[in-house]
Amino acid sequence: MRFDEDPSAPRFRPRDPRVAFFAAALVVIASLSTIRDTPSMAATLAFVCAWHLVSTGRLGATARSLARVIPFALVIVVLNAVLVPGETLVAVAGRRVVSREGLEDGVFFAFRLAVMLMAVSAFLATAAPESMARGAYDVLRRFSHGVASRVALFVFLAMGFVPLVADEFRRVRVAQSFRGGDFSGGVWHRAETARAWLVPLLVSAVHRSGQLAMAVEMRHIRERLVGTIEAPKFRPADAFLALATTTAVVVASM
């Protein structure tokens, strides 16, 4: 059996993991080096969200990915607004609480974090784990066939292990909910609940990883993995993604 991309996926969606990796790396590097103002960073975030939406085809998936960033972004904004000195924006009893410079820096860094996380999320949503493994092999085989095969196996196993851990987390959550393990109450109760969740989850993850390693060895997946995966196809949608990403980064960096 050969792994391949979903034949029902619309043709206008980018699917080549090599292009997706290039786009994500370019966006992350630009957000850390060449994009220096908040409006440009916000525009880059809008582009990355559009890329994520096109890749998934589901507005809800993009909204959920963006929503996961919001708590961390708020923490960054608050810490910078309170800790960075500057012109007083909010004062209480004559003492500065929020500075204008700190708030501006916090908003900028929050957008930067959102850009990087959404770029990685869009990259992961672009292609299947099998396609990512073959893409890594195609890129690295020009340098070393052995290294390329090992990296491809690592990518395949790592990406395939994520759904297993997510499934086990759901099982542990259901089991703990029947035992009254929720996150309501005080801090100590929440810490005890988290410990009760993490211990069985880690034990199960170790057990699952052992089973996965045994299956890999018994089925000789290490030797024949690359031959069972069809090479990713470069399509017009992938060319458009590469061009659009380059254009967006250049414009945002000006």
C-alpha cells in the first residue's frame, strides 16, 4: 500500500511540504529580523491566517488555532505594559501602572508570537505526515541518503505520534472526570488535578511509544518507508504560496 495525499482535496490548496516549510521558515525569520513595526506585523499575521484558512478549508480550525495564542499574547501585553518604563498612560494614586512604550512593545511582541505560531500551524496543516516525511527525504537525500532516511523516519513517527497522544489525553480526561477530577477550586486542588492527569498520560505515552517502536522494527518500516510514500507533487497552488509569501514578507519588511 502506498501513502498518498487525499484525492478529494481541492486542487487550489497548497500541499507540497517543501514549499510549506520554506514559507513558514521565511515568515518566522522575517518576523524576528526584518519586520519592525506593529502594522506590518499585523498584516503578516493576516496573511498567515489566510494561508491557514486556505490550507484547512475550515474557518473554525483557523479561529481555534488563533484563539490558542490569545492567552499568551495577553500575558505578553500586560507584562510589557507594566514593566517597561516610559510615558505614563495609566496611573493609580500618582504612580505609573501602564506605560505607553510598554503597551506598544507588548502589542508588537504579541503579534510576533501570533505570526510565528500561526505560521507553524499553517505548515502542519498543509500536508499529511507521510508527505512531510517524503519531502524531508527529497530535500536531504542530495547530501546524505542515510541521514535523509533517518530524518524521514523521525518525521513520520513524530507526526504520527501526536494523534495517539491526543487520543490518550481524551481517554484520561474522561476517566478523571468520572472520578471528580476537574480544574475547579483553589490553586492546590488544580495542581493536584493536573498531577492526576499527567502521570497516567506520561505512562501511557511511554507504553504507546514502545509499541510503536516494536511495530516499526517488526514490519521493517525503517528500510521501506520512503518507497511506500509517493513523492509530493509541486502544483500551481504551491507556486502561488511561495510567491505570495515572498511578496508579503518583502512588503512587510519595507
